[in-house]
Amino acid sequence: MLLAFISQLFPGKAQRSAFDHYPVYSGPGLGLTYSKQQSVFRIWSPDAEKAVILLYEKGDGGEPVSEMAMVQKGEGTWVASIKGDQQGRFYTFKVSIQGKWSEEVPDPYAKAVGVNGKRAAILDLSVTNPSGWTFDKSPAFKQKTDAIIYELHVRDASIAANSGIQHKGKFLGLTEKGTTNAEGLATGIDHIKELGVTHVHLLPFYDYNSVDESKPEAKYNWGYDPLNYNVPEGSYATNAYDPAVRIKEFKQLVKTFHENGLRVVMDVVYNHTALTEKSNFNQLAPGYYYRQTKDGKFSNATACGNETASERPMFRKFMLESMKYWMEEYHIDGFRVDLMGVHDSKTMNLISKELHRVRPDIIIYGEGWTAGSSPLPDSVRALKKNAAKLDRIAVFSDDIRDGIKGSVFEHEDKGFASGKAGMEESIRFGIVAATKHPQVDYNKVNYSKAAYAKEPYQTVTYAECHDNHVLWDKLAISAKDATVAERKEMHKLALSVVLTSQGMSFLHAGTEFLRSKKGVENSYDSPDSINAIDWSLKTTNKDVLDYVKGLIKMRKQHPAFRMMKAKDIAAGIQFYDMPAGVIAYTINGTKAGDQWKKILVLFNGTAVEKQLTIPVGKWRRYAIADGTTAVEITSGNTKVAAYSCTIFYQ
Ligand code: CA
């Protein structure tokens, strides 16, 4: 309704320009500023003619204990101050716009909430710090291409009966040490540590809408439906009613990860909100935080009912302050930005600059695409094709993902690792992390027809993530004529490509022991029986696990796989002519500061053993699974098995 009103005010002008006239609050203190002496509340609601704050004794139910008018303070803000220590109370706001009262909502800046995020909570955040929190320190991390990221859903990690974990489905489940499966193999955080990854990327753990926190066991969700951006999700806490518990328990998780050499990446979803008309953003500033179509409706580049407007100053400010808050208050080490292609590049670069200023070792990566069309032009959004214009931000490479295993949208489609012909160039493109290389023919790459990454750390190399079929299921569907033994080799080859390619490596949890979701493609609301990590697989597929551990170890020991400069990749990597379905390249290890002077990587993506001509030299064959070195060859000829990765070095 407000949009119609704005159109009347600015006839003939695009609605976006109408919002340009809105005041911008540039100061601090949006939300609650707490002290024992007083609590000060500030909201931004430029259209309001009245605003009130309501105080409650509980996070749900009951009548307000007081209702207080707020005072207009300029730049669109309203302020209320309440004397005395208000800790333990809950609060909401409502505003009157054109004579009509809004819904009662917590404001977008809320840092603590009651059950299901309906009311914000007054809380002294220092009481949420676990012991030793001030000394919490992220493990050492030198450069972005050192990142080996492990994507994990909090609940999936521990919910299975065979996880051996006590706090199933909870943040605390990931703080338990010494847990094992039935055969005594490590589970949970001990397993992740054993695997050797550097970063654990947790699927959404801010407060999301879909799971009823009063009975969290009843329903499952990935959590891509944000409710309160600056608060941890209550269903992962042992008590969702006490606002301090979820905060404290999540901090405990971060601290335990850090103590065990693991960094924590947060999956952030600023591109849309779970609620649209009724969201807290839209109740306090109707229309402002969202993009509109020409006819004034909510535009929907996210396929989730709305898309936020990062180009408008107050949402830009919100994103920046929110990410900075997680980094500073919760010691978050990196961000994965959902549908980053919805956001404008200027906002993403401002965020990156500020986060890097505070924490030079932060990592930021995102999906360089959208799920629908946006009214904001392509050229100004953080799309994959614009990656070179992004500042220290990486994008997922769907080119190598689908090059490896086939299109995620065509279920029966195969990729290089499952024997499809003609995928070599997409793999080469991935090997050089989407940078410019004289031996890559960009016209033959599956999707991108140009190098989009300026530097290798702008590319996330992966074969699968939570979306679409997991790799093992994709292979079962697309390579159904292959034997299980063959598919195992395909799976290992796929992960070999990921972990030997330049750029940042990314693994979906459980892939190291052939996790299956029983053929369910997008399991966002499937039950635990589909999503839970089955820890018995660690025993069954120990051979695959040992191989993946070996790949990770090799990558960490050899900087040649982790070059930081595109020009070093262009000069140091040389591809060789090979039969169809085979890729061979060398890396100049000496130049990359590697103890291996020269490395030869051979991928055979075909169903048959191959006799290959390789560069003449004294090559030692490296056994990936156990890290040993086998026979030395000098002949310039070698045999490689079907669906295999072979590493030689000098
Ligand atoms: Ca929630």
C-alpha cells in the first residue's frame, strides 16, 4: 500500500528513486544498547508518525508489562530509553504509518531473542561468554588458497543414533570430544580434525523460521529462511526459551573448533527474508528493504518470495554491521554468501574491505548467481561473470562442479569423472581456478567462456554441496551401469580433481566416506533419515576415507597446489596432449616453493586402463592414500588405471 502512495508522490519515476529520498541513519546504536544503568533502543522507521516499544516478562505469551512511546530522533530513527537494569525482559516494537499500526516485531538488529524469535531479549552479552572466551584464538591461517572447506549441517553431524554423540542435533554435539561410532572410529569434531580440513562451513545457524523451537525434533530444515539475522538458531540450543543459552552454546562450539585447529565459516542469507509483508524489516519500513518489480510487487530473484535491496543504504549498512558483528562477537572466520549474485558488487566490496581491515585472514565466498531475474542490472551485481571486479571475494565454480560429475539439473548426465567425453576443457578451466591460462580453450568450457577469476583465490573448487544430489547419489543415478567398485573409483577421481586444483577446496560433509541421501535431491526439509550422517559409513568405506585424507594431507604439504597468483599458475602449469578422457599436467614445484621440484598429475576419466606417454624424467609415483613413494620411472611411459588420479613427482 505504501508503494502506491510513493508512486503518487513521485509520478512517472521508478520506485527505487522514491526510496532514494529516504533519510539515512549513519550513526551507531540501532537496536539495543544495554548497560546496567539503562537500556536504549533505536529503530529506523522513516515513514512512522508514531512508534512504541512494548516490554514483556516472557519471550512468548502474556500481556506487555509496559508500553512506551518512542521519540523521533532524526534520520528516520526513533529512540526509547529505560532506566535501570532491564536484563531478562523481552521487547517488541510497533509503528503507526498513515494512521495504521504495524504488526508487533522485534527489530532487525536484535541480538538476542526468545523462543521462535518472536520477541527480542534484553541481555548483557558478556554473560554469554564461555570461560576462556577472551583468550579464544583462531588457528593460524596464512593465505586464502590454503582453505580446505568442509560444509556441514549442525543437526546432520550428530543426529544419527550411531554418532555416539550425546547432544544430538545441537551446537553442543559438535563440542563433544572422544565420541565414536559402533566400531570405535572417531565421529563429530574428532572426525573432522582427523580429516585435516581447515575450515568448517556450517549451514545456516542464525535464527531461521521453519523449525518450531519448542519441539525441534519434530521437523528438519536446512535453514535458508532467515528470521533474526543477528541471533543463533534456537532449535540447536539445549534451551530455546532462555536467550543466553543459544548464544553461549554457539560460542562454545566456535571455541572448541578453534582449540582443535578448525576455523568456522558462517552461511549467511541476506538475499531474502523468510517473511515478506510481515517481516520485521517490512513492518518498520514498508517496501524499503526489498526490490520491486515495475508494477510495485516484491521482485523475486531468490525464488523465495522476495529479494532484499543491498544497494539501498540502510540494507547495505545492515549487512555490513551484521557480518561484522558475527565476526567480532562470535569470532567467525569466514562467510559463505547465499545467492550472492542478488547483491550489488559495491556492497559486497564495502563489506569485504571492512572485514579484511579488521581480520585480514577472513575468507568470503558466495554463489555468483541468482534463482530468478532481478530488477537490478546484471552488470552491477556480484555475479560469477563479475568476479574479477570483486575484492578478495570468491565464487563457486559450477563449471568444474558439473565438469566433474555432469549437470546438476540433468540427473542422468555424466561428467569427466564418470566417463563423459568432451569435458576435458572444463576440468582444465577448474585446475587453473578459472584464471587466465594460455593452454585453456575457453570456448570449450561448459558454462563460462572466459576466465572470470582475476586471482585463484576467487574460485571455490567443488564437486558437490548441500544442493542437488550428493556426489555418491549422482553417480548412482548417472552411472547406473557401472559397478559399485567402479563408482567408488569415479568418486575418488572426482575428489582428486577438487583437491589438486588451484583455488580454494570445498567438500560436502560425508563425501569422504560416500555419504548418501538415498537419492533425495534437495533434502532441505527431508527427515533425519535422509539427512543424518550415517557414521557406520566411516567403517564401511574406510578405504575411500583414507584416500581423501591422503589427498588433503598432500594438498597441505605441497604449496604447488595452492598458488596465490594467476600469473604463477599461467607460467607454472603446463598441460600435455593426451588421448580423449585423459588429462595430464605438470606444476613447476620449485617456482611454487614446493619440496617437489616438478609434479605430474594424471587424470584418467575413462573406463579402461591407459598406457600413456609422459615427459621423460626421473619420476617417483606417490601413493595418495598412505603418502608413500613407489617405484621410480625414467622411461616416459606409464600405465594408469581406469577412473584414476596418479601423482608423480621429481
Ligand atoms: Ca528459529
